[in-house]
Amino acid sequence: MATLSVKPSPRFRLPDWQTNSYLLSTNAERQRDASHQIRQEARVLRNETNNQTIWDEHDNRTRLAERIDTVNRWKEMLDKCLTDLDAEIDALAQMKESAEQNLQAKNLPLDVAIECLTLRESRRDIDVVKDPVEEELHKEVEVIEATKKALQQKISQAFEKLFLLQEARQQLSSDHRGKMETLDIDRGCLSLNLKSPNISLKINPTRVPSGSTTLQQWDDFSQFNKDRGEAEMKRAIELREAIALTIAETNNELEAQRVATEFAFRKRLREMEKLYSELKWQEKNTLEEIAELQEDIRRLEEDLRRKLQNLKLCHTRLEARTYRPNVELCRDQAQYGLTDEVHQLEATIAALKQKLAQAQDALDALYKHLARLQADIACKANSMLLDTKCMDTRRKLTVPAEKFVPEVDTFTRTTNRTLSPLKTCQLELA
């Protein structure tokens, strides 16, 4: 049997339905009236703004053309005022570049000195000593830093002087270079039109750039800097002479310190090689003494075992004689002799044990000292290898970079040359 299905939704009244239709019609008419009014106003606004825009663009094109003519006249006048400053600017720039090259060249000896100090930080134990080499290396770093500071000061002065010369030229030349740029910009602006592909909206285009001047300041600018340029050229000549003197002095100081540092390295290496040989000799003698002492300990142990066998024999004889019958259990000369022998053997065994203990202690002491010797030998070998690597690294200061081949491999610490037996032993220990 079929049933009636009722949709569960709100039901409106008929007056509500009629009101809704009326409101829709009324609002549609109101919106059309408003739209018509806006269209009429927009047409008026378009006509007015189009006319205004056309005249504004025409007036500004005229102003740009007039400004281009004015700037071009100034450019032609400033062309005659540039020659006098160019030669001095070029000379000072070359001297400044020479000082910069010398300053850049100081980075290599500084890197080498710091690398040597860093390598020597890998020394171990007692070898971490503040020796003359370390003092000379620190002094070398100080000398390099001082020379770099002096050169940097002269470079800064040259830079400032070039800036002043460029200022003087730039108002005699920047008015030329700047005006050429201005002409390019203004001519580019004059050539733009509505169909140009590179026009776009910019951020705050009406801002007044920092450093803007008045038209009168712009006119007075060139004459002022022409007078200024002559005084700046005179001071620039004096500065060039001072820079050349500083370059020569710093190079001499650095070379003298390099010689002193490498002399300290060679002297220190000779000292360590001498001490290394002494330690190896002590190690050899200690090993020989250990071998002899071990042999004596072996003999002491053998003697001790034999004495124990003798003691066992005496004990056995004495024990066996305690079983003699009756009156035969006599304290005869044999009894006294065996007893004395037992006491003598016990004293002998005690003395052998004491001496064996002393020998063992001496052997332990020898082994401990041998370990210290070998550890110190390893330290000395490591230190010599590090100083040798430092000397090899310092070859960069005298050998051209394209010809430099490390004599000690940086990573594997193997040599690229035939070494003496002593150096070979150093490498093996390292």
C-alpha cells in the first residue's frame, strides 16, 4: 500500500512569496538606474582625463627636450677640462694596485706561518714547548700583520685620495660622465611612448632622491671642482712616493724575519736530531740490559728450582731417619749435617727469592723506562716530522707556485724524496 511522503522543510506563506518577487523587481530597476548614472559620469571623466593626459605628456616631452639641450651644452664645455686629472688618477691607481698586490702577497707568508703554528700544535707531551721556533713564528705573524696594516693604511689613503680626485674630476668629469648618463637616460625617456615594451609601474616614482640639488647648485658645481682638482693632484704625488717607500720597507722587514725563522727551524731540527740519536742509543742499551737481566732472572729461577730440589732431598732424608728404631734414633753427625744443610738451603732460597724479586722489580723499572724512552722517541720523531713538514711548507715562500712540489705528502705524510735512515725511522714511528 503506497504512503504519502512529505518533504521535511519549512513552508512559506503566500504573502512572503509575493513580497520576495516584488523586492527582486524593485532592486533590479534601482541597480540599472545607478549603473546608467555611473556610465554617464565615466564618459565625462574619460574625456576630461584623456585631454589632460595628452597635454601633460606633450608639455613634459617639451621640457625633456629643452633639458637635453641644456645638459648637452654643459657636456661639450666639460670635455675640455678632463685631461689634467686623468694622468695623475692613472698613476695613483697603478700605485694603489701595486700596494694591493703586495698586500695580497702577504697572505701567503701569513698562511704559511699560521699553518706552521697549527702543525706544531700536534706536538705531544714534553715536546709542546715554547721554543725559539715558536717565538720566531709568532714574531713573523706580528711582522706580517704590521706590514699588512701599514700597506692597508696606505691603500686606504690612496683610495680616499682617488675618491677625492674622482670627486674633483667628477665634477669636471662626473659632470661629463654623469651628464652623458643623464643624456642617455633623458633621451631614453624622450623616446618612450605608450607602445614601448619596457614601461611599467614603479614603487614611489615621485620620491625626491637623496642628494638632489637646485639648478643654481648644478650650474656652480663645475667651476668649484676645477679649482679643487689642482690641489688634490699635488697631494696625490706626495702620497705615491710614500706608498713606494712603504712597499720597499715592508718587503725588507718580511724577508729578514723569514730568514730568522728558517734559521731557528734548522737549529731546532739539529737539536732534536741530536737528542733523537741519544734517545735511540739509550733505547738500544736499555734493550740490551733488559735481555741480560731476563737471562739472569732465568738463571736465578733455575738455581732456585735446584735449591728447592736440594731442600726436598734434605727434608726427605731427615724425615726418613726419624723412623730409625729404638736407640738407633741417634742425633749423630749426619743428623746435624742434614739439619745444617736445611738451614743453609732455606737461607739460600730466601736470598735467591729476595734477589729474584729485586731483579723482577729492576726489570719492571727497565720496561717502564723503556716505554717512556720509546714514547719520547715517538714524540721526537713526530716533532721532527712536523718541523720538516713546516720547512717544506715554507718552501712556498721562495719557490714559485707552479714549480712547488711538496717533499712531504700533506695527507699521508710520506716523502717524495729519498730520506736518510734517521728520517725514515721518524716516518715509521709517526
